[in-house]
Amino acid sequence: MQSQIDRRDKMNTQLNDDVNKAREKIERLLRNIEELQHSDSETQLQVRRLERDLREEREKSLRMERELDGWRALRVERGSVLGRGHVGAFSDAGSRRGSSVYGSGEVPQRMPSNTKGFLA
């Protein structure tokens, strides 16, 4: 009878140890799950930030490409205007001096001003 009681006590002690080990393992696993969830949340947040940054950079790139295309079109337009013999922005060909607006080469001269831009 005593040996049965001793065996049962030994089994109870062993079972209690197993239960305690299992509880510790469960606590460790729960902490790991919590850490992984936290890490996953941070990673997802970082991914969303990077996707937003990428989207902003793409939009910026597209805006710059459109602006560049606009400048190119303006340059081509100016080039085609100059190429057809029309007046360019910095050409004397169509200026008052180069045109016959004032007749026989007579060009009005600018008067010196002592008023520095103010009318007297």
C-alpha cells in the first residue's frame, strides 16, 4: 500500500512538473506571437510608408516628364517659327530697328532721364 502511495506521489510530482513546463512553454510561445505580431504591424506600416513614398516619387517623376515635354514642345515650336522665317524672340529681323516701321532707317533715340523712372 505504501509503495502505491509513493508511486502516486511520484507520478503527481512528475505530472505537476510537466504541467509547469507546458505552462512556461505556452507563455514563451504567447510572448513570441505577440512580438511577431508587433513586428508584423511595424513591417506593414513601413511597407505602407514606402509604397506612399514610391507613389509620390512616381507622381513627381510624371510631373517632371510632363514639364520637360512642355519645354521641349515650346522649344520645337520656337524652332519651327524661326525655321519658317518668322520673327524669333531675340532676333532683330522683326524689331523696330530692322523693320521699315519708321521709314527710311530713321530710328527714334532714347532720351536720357534724370527722373529715374518717375514722370516729371
